Amino acid sequence: NSEFAKGFLELNSQGEIIVDCHCRTSVAGVFGAGDVTTVPEKQIIISAGEGAKSALSAYRWLIENQKI
């Protein structure tokens, strides 16, 4: 599922998108969530929570970088 990210985002050896605790990827302004990331728990409820966290992090990034 992370094929689209090859050559754009940093991936681990399993092909997962590497994210930090704020869902930030190796590219500024790009956030990740769900089963394609390095979050170890691959459950729907975890992915939903990570999606919400990613959206909030993206919103914060947009404000801090005066994009909105």
C-alpha cells in the first residue's frame, strides 16, 4: 500500500512509511497514518485514532507555517 511513497518518503525495510509521534514523515508538511506507517498496532481503531492525530498535526503545521 505504500508503493506511492517510494522515492518520496522515507520507508523502513518492510516498506512502511516512517512517522514520528506526531505522524510527521521525512518530508515537511506530509503526514501519515494507518497501516502503511511504522505504528506497530495494525487495528482499525488505532488507524482511526492515528488519522485524527495526523489531521490535527497537519492543521497545526499549516497554521505554524502560515499556509492558512
